[in-house]
Amino acid sequence: SKLAYDGIPYWINNGVRFQAVNPVDAKLYKFIVVCPQALEWGLTPKMLNNVLDQVVAKYRVDTTRIYLTGYSAGGWATVMAITENLQYSKRIAAAVPMSPNAIDNANDKRFHLVADANVHCWYFGGTDELSFLENPQRYADSTNNYKPGLARLTVTPNRHCCWKEFYDPAFRQEGMNIYEWMLQYKR
């Protein structure tokens, strides 16, 4: 019951089917949603890579369209994965980290990998969560220093919350929800 309290699992539990029309090719895409849970804190990049290996081996996955998203510790895991090494970065077409916790110092110096792999990122943070707002601002700036326009940032007047709202397919910014936005990008 805790898993279905927020984020994408909340919407799945409430009958939403995750699919969206790609604004580039106008085709309908259906998402395979995987919500791995860490025993402590968040999944390390190696753990997340192992999960991806298992999912790709078991399901018909378009490996050119693997997207990562997560909030708080899940946002941390998302950013850690795209800044761990180029092999991991190149698996991901786009990422949507929301209110990510601070990543490890070594990873904080590797945003060139995000640019090298052309991983588009849409970061979220709230003005009432200053300790978390600094992270997505810094990460977006770090990415855009290497490749301007690769990362975008949405700052909301919220505290460390509101992921139901942002993961809702009805939430739109600049005419797109996060699913349509992700679909624009592929490997």
C-alpha cells in the first residue's frame, strides 16, 4: 500500500494506463513501467543497470527508448545512473529526476557523461524545499554547461511533495506531459 501512495504507482493503482502519443512521429507508445524498490536509500547505478538487464531479457523492450524517473531518493538514483559511466549513460534516452537528493561527489563531476551520451533531462524542484531545489538547479546547469539546452528545470512553489501531480498524465507544461516529453528522445 505504501508503494501506491505516490508517483506512477499511484496512478497505476487508480487505473491509468501509461501510454502517450509521441509529438515527433504522432504514434502511440505504451510504456513498460518498472518500479524497483531499494532495501535502503536508493538503487545504486550498478543495481539499476542489473534491473534494466533483467527487464530487457524478459520483456519486449525498445532499448532505444529507456527512460528513467524518480523522486527524492529515486531522483538521486536516476542522476547517479546517468553520471556513473558512459556505458550506463548511453542506455538512457531521457531522464526526469524530481527533487533529487545530493549525488556522490565523484558523480557530481561527471555531467560531461550526460552530454556525451545526449541524455535529455527534465528536472523538478520546489521553492519550499531549498535543500532539494539546489540539486536540480546545479545538475541542470552542469549538464547545460557541456551541452546547452540538454537539461531543463521546472521550479514549483512546493515543498518536498506533489509527485502525484507531476506524474499525472494530465499535468502539462509547454503543451506536454512528461511522457510525451520523454518520447521525443531515443538512442
